[in-house]
Amino acid sequence: RIQRYIHSFHIRVFFALSLIIFIFIPGTGYIGFLQAYKVVENQMQQYTIGTAGQISKRISFFLAQHTYNVRLIKSLLERQLVDPTNEKELLNYFSIFRKDHPEFVNIYFGSTDGNFYMVPPQIPEVHKVFDPRIRPWYRGAVEAKDLHWTDVYLFASTQKPGITVSLPIYDDDGRLK
């Protein structure tokens, strides 16, 4: 009798369905999972690259605006449209410029004789010990003889991290001011 059941059609169908249920369906599901995983991984990689590209463009645009503004200030100082030796005029111009450009935390000028003018102003004690000629933004611009971006550092005025863009200012004879 048992052999009759073993060879019966019902038993064969049962075993065939069991194989399908326990092997084929999970195997198909696993293969589908692996394919979906690859697709999602590829999409995430493309999204990440796209996002990084957008961030890079925005940062470049943001920094390009600052580069333009610093070059504008340099041009005004070198052409004597704003006199860098006149503290009141210089600070007044910096104040007006900063109102139009609130993204600037500070705007300052350090001269070859160690004078330092800054908007917004710091407490007077800072100016007594502060020599701009030893600061990375000053030395970097002088060494580059052109635009210089510092690494991130803590601003002395706010104790918050930031970066500085600087340019050397020259007189008509090519001497550093």
C-alpha cells in the first residue's frame, strides 16, 4: 500500500509544491533582494555624487562672491578711493560694506606697521596685543601676493570657527601697504 501512495499522483504533487514553496520561492525572493539591493545601492551612489556636486557648486558660488567682494575692497584701497591711512574713513566704509554684506563676520585691514582696523570693533585691549602681521590671513596673502583663503580657525572676536579671505594691498610703487 505504501508504495502505491509513494507513486500516487497526490504525493508527487505534494512534493513538487513543497519544493516550490520551500526552495524556489525563497530562492527567487533572495535573488530579487540581491538585485534590488544593487539597484538601491547604485541609486544611492548616484544621489550622493549628485548631492556632493550640488554642494560643491553652492560652496564655489558662495566663495566666489566673497572673492569678488574682497577684490573690490582691494581695488578701492589701492586706487585711493578709500584711504587706508585714514582710520575714520576706512572704518566708515567697512561699516557700510558690512551692512550690505552681513555674511561677513568681520572686515579688517592690517597694515605693514602693525595697525589693525576692524568692523565691528573689538574691545581696545585686543588691539594693544594684536599684531595682524603674524596672523595666518596676513602672512598668507603677503606670501601668495594674491588671494589667500585660510584654513578653518577660531575667530578671536567671536570664538567661533570661520575662514578668512585676504589680499595684499599695494601702493602705486608696488610696496605693501
